[in-house]
Amino acid sequence: HLKKVKLTEKYDISEYAKKLAALTPGMSGADIYNVVNEGAILAARANLGAITLLEFEQATERVIGGLEKKTVMSETERRTVAYHESGHAVAGWFLENSNPLLKITIIPRTKGSLGFAQYLPEELSLYTKEQLYDMIKVALGGRIAEEIFFGRITTGASDDLKKVTQIATGIVTTYGMSDMGLVSYHQEEGYQK
């Protein structure tokens, strides 16, 4: 994808490819193509003549979260979102099986988020029970931070709770990792006895 666009001469193309790969972990080829195109558009709008790493960073945020929303958040909301996102990062920092943090932002986006934490996931096909539990802990870190620092919780954790529910449901009903024993309650569609 990088061969079709003009890059600054700060790095050679292989170095840009490494940096772009670090910004886009887990993304599909189509998503990476979108990041490169968005980077080119951002560079053109700024009359730069070539794409820098900053445009790729901004483009990655656009692909993940959508365009920046121009809505004005109150100081209380900004502070709550900042503590919430920091809660994810702090939880991950102390957990053995969490993915490394790549970036945190509290800029509202059109895909519905008021902020997000982006991680550098390992490309794994199998997860241990401990890894799944640590994913749950990181996801709940934002909600816990709100409660600790503000003494209240908000609706900001709704997506986190959805992820936690999916992981916990899998632990119990699909992977046989609960105290209920080595059973799977998950039935494939079309399964017949």
C-alpha cells in the first residue's frame, strides 16, 4: 500500500512499513489500505507534499474511531473520560497477560466513543484462562477508575461491559473454563443429536 503514495524522506519505505504495522495491529489489509489513503488525504489537506508518520497516526484513529466529533464536552466529562481511559492503561500495566498499550485518546469520535485505549495485541489463536481473565480486568479498569476517583460510575463503560460479557460467556459456555467443569453449552447452528 505504501508504494502508491509519496512519503517523506525521513525514513525509507521499509521503516515506514514497520511503523505502520505497529500502528495497525490486528487490522485487515483493507483497514490498512484505508489508513494509508486517509494519511494521504490528511497530508494533501495540509499541503505537505508527502505523508509523515503523524498523518498515519491520525489516519489510524480515524479508521478505528471515526472522524473527530466537534461536540463540546464539559470539563467534568473530559476529566471522567481521561480517568476512565487511564484506568484501562493502569490495569493493563500491572497485569501479566495484558497487551502493551499503544495509545490513549480522549477525543470524541463519530463511531460513538468519547475516547479509547489502543493496544498492541499478540496474534494468537489460543488464549489461556489467565489471559481471558486479564482481558476482563483491563476492560473493567475504566469503570473502576471512575468509581475510585469520582465515587460514581457513568454510562461510559457500556462497550467495555459488552466485551466483558462476551469473554465471560465464552469462559463459561464455550471453553469449559469455569467451575461448572469441562463442559460446553455452546451449540452450533444446525447441530442435531
